[in-house]
Amino acid sequence: MSLSFGISPALVTPFVDGKVDVQRLALHAKDCLARGCRTATIFGTTGEGPSVGAAERERVANDLISLGIRPEQLVEGVIACSPEEAAYSTSQALRRGAHAVLLAPPFYFRPVADDAIFAWYEAVFEAIGSNLRDVILYHIPGMTGVPLSHNVIARLVERYPHAIRGVKDSACNPEATLALIKAFPHLAILVGDETYLGRACADGAAGSICGVANILPEAVIALAENGRDDPRIVALVQEITRHPVIPMVKGLVAHVKRDGVWATARPPLSTLDPQSMAQAIVLLEPFGLSAKAIE
């Protein structure tokens, strides 16, 4: 199956003494890329992007490049409310040569009408100007409270036909994802829910930006390429989502890497205790990963 986007892990972010550990992040990104991921996404939801300020994102992205990650191997997440901050961070990522920018809608004032969401994106895009390209619209209403309707997507595509590359659909609704694929066949529709990623790719999805690819990149790539769902992945995701998702994924990365630093979440998120993770760790065993606790 030919996937125009492929798999991009939504990289978890390691923190040491409250700061991003760029060395660890670079090694993790390189590992995911070496194992078949086409790109790596920084500062998305799983990467705690809203908890990392614009200046720190800028420093980390530049440091990653200096450590050998090519700019075109990075998708940069931008999750901001003000058009000014969103335009600045998006412009900087594009100037660096990022593969794409994953751009969420503003999330504080809600509900808002489609016209207002369109106007916000329009303000961001006009501020970026002629450098605008490769924007992936981020539909994750469970977090932002601001859904991206077909109407908004269609208007943005019509207004900026060469800038909108795709939509990341993290609403976790298979029927709605299929409707997006059918409505926008020329856009890269990316699936955020690994439980039905295989089916979605068989129906035309272009790949995924997702959290489980931090832990099991080969298995997630196989889902997309084979066009079939994996009951082992379904069971793992169902267990992950029984808990705070981001701390759980971070804890699993820490377990797999045998490095407890990865488990630390930045406030306001809390770091999970080992007992909460026990069943998810057991569900890694069918993939050949040890369930033995970190010593």
C-alpha cells in the first residue's frame, strides 16, 4: 500500500530539572526514523506542546537539527491561541525547512462559529505570507473543544490551495475519518487513533501521527502498510486510554528504554505511578518486550 505521508511518531518530550533534554529527544527521534518512520513530530499533544513556550520550542528545534536531525525529517506542532504566536512559530518552523507544521485551532474561547475559526486561520496564514506551505490542520476536539468542520476545511483549501497539505484526525471516530477521506481525496488524512489505523489506510488515509509509534514503530508501520488492524494494538490502546494518556505513553517509553527520566511529565500533567502502568506493560509482551520493571 502506498502511503503519501507514512508514520510519524508524536514524540514524547523528556524533561530533566524542568527543561527539555534535547540529547535524549534527538536519540529517540533518530531511533524512530531508523526503524522506518518517515518523519518525527515534535510538540504535538503527546509531546506536551501546549506546555512548552515558543522560545523553548525554537531552541529545541534548532538544537535537534544541530544534533543531526534533518529539518525535513521534522513535523513541528503548533498549539497556540493567539494568531501572533501561531504565525510566529509556524513561520519559524517553515523557515527551518520543516517537513510540515501541525497547526491546531485556538482552544480557549469556545464554542465558536465556523466563521470565527476560519478567520483565525486566515489571520495566521496572512501573517505568514509567501512562505506558507505544508500545513496539516489538527482536528482534536476532545482536547481543544474546537472541532474543524468540513466547511472550515473546504474554505481553507479553497482560500489557500497550495498551503493545506492535510488533516490530522484525532476525534477517534472511524466513520468520521472515512467521511473526511471521501470528502477530501486530495488531502493527506492522518489518523490519530491506532485502533482503526489499518482500516483507515485501506480506505485511503495517508498515514498517522500517533503516540504508540514512540513505543512500537514497526507494529504501527505494519498497520498502515498492510491495511489491517492488529488486536494487540487495540488492546494496548484501550488500556492506555483508561488512564491519563500522555503520562501513560511517557511511562511506557521509560519502561521500554529502561530510563525513568522519560516518565516525568511537565505540570499540569502528573507522572503516573508504576501500579497504574502494570497492565499496559504486560500488553507489550506479545511484541517481544519485557514486562520486567525498571530496577
